[in-house]
Amino acid sequence: MVLRAGPDTTVGEALLQSPSLAGLTPADLRARAAAGEIVDAGGRPVDLDAPSQVNTSIYLYRDLPAEVPIPFDVEILHRDDNIVVVDKPHFLSTMPRGRHVTQTALVRLRRELGSETISPAHRLDRLTAGVLLFTLRPEVRAAYQDLFASRRARKEYRALAPVDERLADTVTVSDRIEKTAGDLRARVVAGPVNAISEITLVERTAHGGVYRLVPHTGRTHQLRLHMASLGVPIVGDPLYPEVRPELAERPDHGDFSEPLRLVAHALEFTDPIDGTHRRYESRRSVLPENRP
């Protein structure tokens, strides 16, 4: 953080005035300083009683907030020298973001494989399960990330939703989707098309219809929004067609009984390093009998 108070206050007093340290007591601050957790830009311990200087950078290593453990494993489907492909469970973020840090696929993999160079080549929403690819070496990272940026990797999803026989023949949804900061939901707006999905009813079950979803673009919440727009919202969706706060909050209280029934079922591509055709499939089902 950057100190804003001037020389009439001490470093300690200036730190305690910072909104980002709300709730930290003077005793807490002293304990952190004694442990060497408060340092200047050069990594040297800071004297809390010294006069503060405006626009001076001070670094305080704060504790991570407590996270609710996600009780599902990240299953490895494939691993070689360049990549590791996993079957991500529902509720687990791809990488640290907001209050989700340790309970993410990236952090779990780095700890399990003992490597800090692992990096995601693409992302899945926290609520979406399925096939996810990570690179293992920095020198190959760009090649695999470009597969997704250039849309050369084919993705296929499965979703559980109400049966609509009109979707037994593939329907293509094309529109423009935008998502603004601060808005939980993406919106369909006027303008040039930037979101295209193919949707097909492939199975009828006692729990509803199983749909094959093939996105040709990668807008945020694209498949969830397109399914809802067709009148067949995905089972367990806390945002579409309406926001359901009580459902969205359940995982934060350790309730994982109602996952979003959306799985990244298959990932297919030509390997950019060795030219091998690769296809990986999730072992997770969208049906309620299957684990999240």
C-alpha cells in the first residue's frame, strides 16, 4: 500500500488509517512488525514509530481469508512434459480470483505436482465442471493458449435442462453478449454478433433432457444465457433466467448439493508442439446420481 498521511503521523498511525486494514488493531500491527511482515520497497523491516512520508510504499503480508474447502478431487486425465489435462469438479475456480485462492484448480495442481510453473491455457467458470488444460513449462504456454484464443480447440459441453422436443434438431443461437463490471449476469444487447452456440437435445431422462452444447465463441456465461433464452435454463443455475441468491450462497456455507448441471464434456485439438490429434473427455455426468 502507499501511505497517504504526512509527517505529523507515524508509519503505524498511517497504516491504521488505511481502509484496507480495517479491523487491524495497534497490537495486531505491532505483532506483524515484530514478525517481519511489514517491510518497505527494499524488503527492509519498517519502524512503526518513524514519521510517515507521503507516497511511500509499505508492504504488509496479510492472512488469506478462510475458504470453505471444496470436497471434490481434481482428477488428472493426461500428463506429459508439456501439459496436464484435468477433470475439474464443480464449485472450484480455475485460478485465484477474489476470495477463492487456495480452493482453485491451479493452486491444487501446483501443490500436488510440486511446480510453480503450471498455468491454465484457458478457463472454466467456477460452477462449471469438466475438461481443463494447463501447461507445465513457460516456453510452451503461448502455443497452447493460442489454441483457445484463435478458436482452434473444439469444445463440447453437456447440460441438463427441461426437455424441449423442438431442440432435437440442432438449433444455432447467434447474438451479441456483453458483461459489465459489477453486474453478475451477462446480457444480450443490440450490435454485431459475438456469441454463437449450437444446441441439441441428445437424451431424455427422468431428470430432464441432456443437451449437447457446442460453442463457436467464448463469451462469459454464453451457454447458460443461450439455454435460458431458449426457455430451457440449465438445472442448478443461480443466475439465469433469474438471480437466485439462496442457491448462489449455498457453497459458501458448505452445501454442494445443487451444482450447476453443466460439464465441459470434451476438448479436441491438434497439438501445437508435436502435431498429434488429441481428444479428452470428462468422466463427470450432468445427471444427479453423479458426483459434482
